[in-house]
Amino acid sequence: MARGTARAGAEILAWWAGLTAVWTVLISQADTLELATGAGAALLAATAARGARRAAAR
């Protein structure tokens, strides 16, 4: 069970890092509030992406 949790965490972390990088590239001026908003939105999107991938695999 711990191995599955670690894999899930690693997958969400990978999605989050990629989506945060895309957000950072697309914004014109990076201030703290925009970076925090983008990181939060990327976390939600990463969780949704993992759920969608798991649903498609079934």
C-alpha cells in the first residue's frame, strides 16, 4: 500500500512540476501572487490529470 501511495505522489508531483513550469512560461510578469495562484491551480489540475489517467486505464 505504501508503494502505491508513493507512486501516486510521484505522479502528482511530476504533473504539478510540468504544469507549474508551463504556467511560469506563459505569464508575462512573475510576482509572488501569480506564482502562488499558478502553483495552486497546477496542483488541482495535476490531481485531476491523475484521476483522468486512472479512469481511462480501466
